[in-house]
Amino acid sequence: MERATLARPYAEALAKLAGESRSWGLWSERLALLALVVGDAQVQSLATNPGVPGARVAEIILAVCGEQLGAEGGNLTSLLAENKRLAFLPEIVSLFEALKADQEGELTAHVTSAFPLSAGQMAGLVAKLEAKFGRKVTADQSVDSELIGGVVIQVGDEVMDASVRGGLEALAVTLKA
């Protein structure tokens, strides 16, 4: 089973809870802290050790986090530890943040370019995406030299390929037809 499939119910439950209590930001902070602590190598080795009960792993994580997780964050930690789902925390955080952005009317764009884009180029691209989608857009950037030139932009499940490699692949398909 795919990791996102196992993480989705947790993220959706947290999103429902955050929406009802209007605490999206608080839950983002709690999840970021929890992911940071669970990402520690020593905590990971404890969490994956079959000889250490989930309740003990949760106690250790909660001791490290102190009161910052609150009672609800503590309950989440215990639930994840006892169900051996702490390893899925990165996916839970990612899905939760996507639900949060959707709730706030915000889209996330992943921009892949052949060369790093300047801040001005990214700002111009974000402005065009905001005009196209009619929503606030935040963008992250990665570089893939195999694109040769241009950009590939992914917003949700929509992909806009304006790369040289994409153009060459389309031309090859046309020539083979």
C-alpha cells in the first residue's frame, strides 16, 4: 500500500480538527515540531525497534516536545506511535499542508527549470500563475539540467511543460505518427 494512502486519513482528520477550531497555523507548527523530533536518528531507531512499545516511544517524543504539542498533539503522537505510523509523518505533514493551502485558497506550484530562476523571474511567473488560476500561488523551484531550457510547472495535477526537452519529445511523437 502506498505511503500517502496510509497517511491520508490522519491528515484529513487533522484538517477537520484544524478547520473546526480555526487552528490551521497552530497545527502546522505542531506538525513541524513533531516531524523534526521524529526525524531524529535516535528517535527513528527507537520507533522502528520492535522491542520498544509504542507507548514508550510516544512518552519519549512528548518529553522532548514538552507542552508545545498540547493535549491534542500528544494524542496524535500516541496514536501514531502505537499504530507504528510515525514513519508516515512526512506524508501526513505534506497532505495536511496541501489541505491547509486549499482551505486558504492557496495553490502550490512546483517549478522545474534547466537553470536557476532569479527572484524577479519567479515573481513574474507566480504573478502569471495567480492570474491564470485566480488564487494565491506559492512556488518552489528545482533545477533539472536535462530539460535543456525552459520550465516545467506543476500545479496540483496539472503539468505545463514549456521545456526544450518536452518540445523535442512532442516533435519526435509527431514525426513517428
